[in-house]
Amino acid sequence: MEKATWYHVTDSDTIVSPSLLVYPNRIEQNIMIMLEIAGGAAFLRPHIKTHKMAKIITMQLKHGIDKFKCATIAEAELLAQSGAKDVLLAIQLTGPNQLRFFDLIAAYPQTHFSTIIDNSKIANEMASKAKKRKESVYLWLDLNNGMHRTGILPNSKALELYKEMAENPYIEAEGLHVYDGHIRNSDITTRINVCNNAFETVTNLKKQIEVAGLVVKNIVAGGTPSFPVHAKRDGIQVSPGTSLLWDFRYGSLFPDLKFLHAAVIMTRVISKPKNGHLCLDLGHKSVAPEMPLPRVQFIEDTDFEQIGQSEEHLVVTTKHSDNYEVGDVLYAIPYHICPTVAKYHEVTAIKGGETSEVWQVEARNNKITI
């Protein structure tokens, strides 16, 4: 069994705080759990927006995972540089990003790139640019089955848009893309029912498309909370992302998902401003601040109440402040890991309780070379 103090670092005095630590052995276990739930690599298209790292992409490639999903041109380029065969850029491209996408295709011909659209205007813009380059562009129809963030409602207008895609000589219709991130029911039975009910609209649209004589080659569905439900459907690619590093919010919300926490923030006490108060070097710049306090879950120090945060500081109260000295190291699991990773240029990989390597967060910025 793994030690209860799996997160401890024996050479913490060599690590600047705050730092994001990752645990490759735990990431490896999360990959195996993800594969088991999905039923194999053929049905997986994991999202890299959470980690944005070549090292983790390489770990997945070694397990036969060769289809990926991403959210930025930089992430797509990182996937291509890492050897991914099939990359879905799951954001509708506007402005200069459209040309960047075609430049990406030209720069990495060994990788199959596709992206999403949910309206005729963008579909036609992408087709026009493809025509100028005398090539086809591979597009997925992005559907809104309840999240109301992006996508077209799966109704008659969606059917007409799919027909337009299929009939355009410069568009290859890849299939349907469905992200149902609004489905976050903690109870797995409720989550299954809600997910299945929402997906009926997608199934009905697929039937209508096929009745019209067209082909839906693939469907990509779900994020981390819903991908175990979609994995039980035939012919569906699932796209979990948070599952690789995990965080406290998802770990608390979804007890049925047995992923391991594989990312920890190491922080230090930097001041004791008054009795019962500690100040840590864990400000907005070091952990995702978009949600109400608390920002993190401290692993050992369970009576901490997080009462204030600014750019560089996090203030907590505790009944045991006398037990802490300025300079003491503390470990915490972020509530939201995805935007937390994006705050770091590099992370420290920990193996056997010691610093192993420093990993770059290569796709942290909007651009690598393109």
C-alpha cells in the first residue's frame, strides 16, 4: 500500500514555494483507471487542457492513446510535437485563429487536425480558407444538449447545418461533438439518468442525419464527470481531462470516480500576524481564484479556515497556530486544478518522496511557434 504521506518531499528545502508538485506514479495509475472505464484506448480522446504538458502526453501515448482533445492552438501544436496522430481542437475558431489553424495543419502533416463549428458563418469561413489552400477542413458539429455555453441546439437547424457541412466540397464532416459539463450530480444513479436523458436529443439528431442519407462518422461526448456514462454507449469517443491530475472539488463531488490526487501545491508559512492567524505564500497568482474561498484543501492541517487572499498571500485561521513556525512547509490540493496548472511555467515531478525532474508546462501560453 502507498504511504499515507505520499505527498511529502524529503528535499523540500530545495524547492521554491509556492510550487506545483506532480506525482508521475499517480498519474500513471489515473491513466490506467481512465483506460479501464473507457474500455480501451480506441474509445478515448482525453483532453489536455488540464495539464498542458508534453511529459503527460507521452505517458498516454505509451498506453496506446493516440487521439486527443484540446482547447488552444498552442495545446494542439504541443500534441503534434509530442507525436499525437489525431487532434480535435474543441473551440470554435474566429479571427486570426482560423489562419493559425491552417498554418498548424501545414506545419505538422503527420497529425490529423479537426475543429468544431456551430453556425454557417464560421463553417463557410473555414471552407473558404480551405478552398484557397486547395484542401479540405475537418469539422465537427458542436451541439448544445443542456450546458448552454457553446453549440447549436440538436434540432432541425442542426440537421440543416450538418447537411451544409456534408455537401460542401471543402468540408469533411467528422461527426458530432457534445460537451455536457453542466452534469455534475454527485449521486451516480442520478448522474446516469440526467446524462442519458440529455443525450437522447443527440441520438435523435444522429438518426435524422442518417435518415437524410448522411453519415455521422464519430461522436465525441462528455467530460470527466459524465465520461463513464458515455463509455457504455457504442461508437462513442469520451474525453475526460481533469481525471489525470484530479482535484479536491471533483474528488468531493464524485466519490464513484476513484482517481488519485496527483497534483499538490507546496506552500510555506511566511508570517504569523496575530494569534490564531497564519499567512502563506499562496496568493491569486499561485492557485485558481475564480471560486469563493476555500481555494485549496490542506492535507494535514484540517482545522485551517481560509479567510482572505490577495495576489501573493493566503491568510488562514487555526486553533493551533503555536504549532507552526515561519518557514514551515505545508501541502495543499487545489479545488480547481485546470486553471491552477496554467499559472506555472514548470512543475516539479516527485518520485519516491524526492524531486525527480522539472517538467515544463509547454502549452501554458497561447502560442508555441504558430
